[in-house]
Amino acid sequence: MTGEDRIDLAHQAPFALGALSVLPPTREVVLGTTREVLEPRVMQVLVALARADGAILSRDDLGRMCWENRVVGEDSINRVMSRLRRVAEGIGKGSFHVETVTKVGYRLIREGGAVPVEAAVVGSTPAPASSINRRGLIAGGLAAGGVLAAGGGTAWWLSRHKADPAVATLLQQGGVQMMQASPEGVSQAIGLFRRATQIDPDYADAWGMLASAYSNAAHGRAASQVRELRDRTRSAAARALALDPANPYAKLALSGLMSRSGGWTGAEKIMRDGLAARPGDIGMSVSLGFLLASVGRNREAAALLDGLMARIPPAPGPLFMRAQCLWAADRLEDADRAIAEMYALFPMHFAVWFTRFYYLTYAGHPDEALAMANDVGSRPPGIPDDNFNQVIACARAVQSRSAADIDAALAIVVPAARAAAGACENVVAFAAFVGRPDIAFMLCDAYYFGRGFEIGDVRFTRQQGTYTRRGDRNSRFLFGPAAAPLRKDARFAALVGEIGLDKYWRDAGVQPDYRRTA
């Protein structure tokens, strides 16, 4: 046994134990709508035993795989095994049990005998069907901006379908991938949802979720891929609606093909209708929270997300979205806790890292932001040094407030803003915060309307592979705390009017937060 056998939960695929779904990255075991979070060591041992496929693992084996090759005391092993047996007898409902082989070690026995872990992984033979009805945690995309981490939306649904357990497991795996809020996660979710539709082609929600994942991808991929992804969205949605004409996931996927200003009212109606038909639906609730943040209603978005946190497994997407909404809603104590929690769980996820960095920069702690950025070993991987140099220059300017530092930072970041849509959003907020509104409005004109010059569709770098085209441009950053000076400027009314937000507010009969506090 080598160091490669060590159980790293972040890179373990979800799998099934009978009717029980095991999600190592979030340390959860799920049965229908019931979920339980395990201690990290307990989940490591469960993965090790399941991966052994009925073979016996000795204490030394477990020490190497789950305790960093340390000698493990008998009490420690016994506590973990006792906890696993409670899981098996409780939420597991007898899906597995842990057997002690005296003076040898331990092995996991699955309900009905040994079934390999790989049987629950897409691309292999599905797990045997069970008589237990399942509700799967499944995921899809919301329009108005692509992958959540790239300025768009993602959603999580509790399916009401009495699915084959293999299908439910695939949908759960897809949900976990969508909640990673990354292009890779969306691609993997598409594969998992496609597999679910192959196993059960009469499952409307599976087709609806596949349509939503395609719709999500269409908003974040390169232009050369968009046409095919849109066609696949329409095809999958049509299959879902043929099976269930009221399917809200398919409807939401189709609304995602609309432009930004054309999509808010229609998408909100779909989400609220979906919630009326399926009260408490997680996916529709999260999607609605994202939409509310996009139209300046962060207080409502934060309140909505508050009620969902206990029902959503810890994952980067929902955590950083809620943190941003709390900050924008001026609930700073809650934002402090939310940001500390997400950073403790996912410190090197790029969206989590940058959310924390900007929070520290603009909430009065630029010195801590600089310390964070200068800790090179703790930076998220795959991001060029130039990107970090840009945000460091901005944090230094916020720290000093000197005109020279602000000018120096702008000289670095404005060219980057012209080249990349995501960078432009960040520079608009920076320019507003440091008292350069003319630059902020100039960039907004280019970002939304192409006036003066064009803003590149790539979000930050082509290597990261995410894009935000003109028709999908984001509006959430306009309502963030750093951009507050813009909302007090007379030019802001013209901007939101031209974007289409004024019409949305009139049609919906609501006011954004900043107008209610003016």
C-alpha cells in the first residue's frame, strides 16, 4: 500500500450503498430527503471500507489510508466503527453493516452482498434497483449569466420522481458537481444527467435537469459551442415537457436562452410558479435567490438563502453566493461568519478565495486582503500571476487612498477590464469605491452596450475557459457594497433604465434595496 492510497475526500466520487448515497466531498450520507454529515475521519474510513469491496482492512491499512500513516490507538478505531454502525442502523436502514474480523481487521458488507463502488459511478454498470423509493438531489442552470462562479446561476432540486436508485444516485452526483460552481463541474453534471436519461428515458425531471445543465453551459462557454448547447437545451427540454407539460426545470432551462433584460420577469414567474407547485423546492429557491440579487433585492435574497443552508450540503456555490448577498444586504456580522465558514471549508476554490479577498478589501481590512494575496502557497491554482498582481494593486490603493496609488492601480486594471468581462465587473466596483465614477460609468457603457470600445467576452483568462457575452452580462455587481457610490450618481438611473431594470421593477411592483433606503 502506498501514499496514493490515502483517502482525499475532495477527490472521491459519490457512490451508493444500497439505497444510501454517500457524498465524500461534502461528507454526507443521503437517503431520500434525509441527510447526515459525518466527521471527516468517519467518512474517510467509510470510503476506504467501501473501496475495499468486501476485502478486510487491517488497523494498519486504515492508519495509512485515513490517519496519514500514523499509528492509531484502539480507542480511535473503535469510536469510528461505532459511529459507522450507528449510520448503518440509522439513516442507512440496513444498507450496509461493518463486520469486525477478530485479530484481523474490518470489512464492509453491503445489503445483498458485495457490490463494487464503481457500480455507482457514471460509465459503469448501474447499481441494482431497490424497492425503496428515492428523491434525488439534482442540479441545473439558471439563465442570466452562466456558471455561478463566473457570474451566473446554478440551482438544486429535490426531485419528486420515484426514481430507480441508480438514477437517483446519478442525479445526486450531478448535483454535487453543479454545486462546485466550475466549468468542470457543469461538464461532469451533463454527463451524469445524460446517463440518468439513458437509464430512465421516461423521467421528466431528469430531462429537465439535463436541459438546465446545457442551458447553464451555453452561458459560460466559448461562442463556437453556444449553438450546439442551445440546440441540446431545447431538445432535452422538449423531452421533459412531452412527459410533463408543467415541468418547471425544463421551463427554467428554456427561459435561460433569453437575453438578460428579457429574462428576469419570465424567469421569476417560472420560479415562483414552481415553488407554488412544489413548496420548499431547493432548486427553485436558490435560483430565485440568485435572480433577486441580480435585480438589486439582496435583502430578500439573503433571507431566502438563510432558510436553505441547513438543507443544502456544504459546497462552494451556495456558500459564496449567500456570503455575497449577506454583504450586499449590509448584514455584516452574518457575512463575517458566512465568509469565515466557506473559507475554512474551501480555501482554494477560486470564487471563495476572491469573495473573501474583496470582502476584506472593501469592508475595512485591506491589510488582511494583502496578506492573503501575498501568501502565494494559499492562492487558488490555475490563475495567472497577473490576475493576483491586479487585485493586489487595487487593495494597496484602497489601503493608502493616495491618488498616486489609485492612478497606478487603474493603469494596470483598466486594460485588463477592456480585455475580459469578469475583470471589467471588478474594476467598475474598484473605480466606484475609490472615487473615480467617470471611469466606472465609461466601463459600464462598454460592458453593456459596446459604446466607446468592446469588452472581451472571456471572463478572466482563456485558460479558465469561461465567457460572458454581451447578451449575458451580469448585473449583480452593480448592487454590491463597493459600487454604492455609483447608485448615488445621477447617471445610475439612466444606466439601469437602459439595461431594463427599471421596467422590471415597474412590472414587478417592487423597489430595489438602494431605493428603499435612499
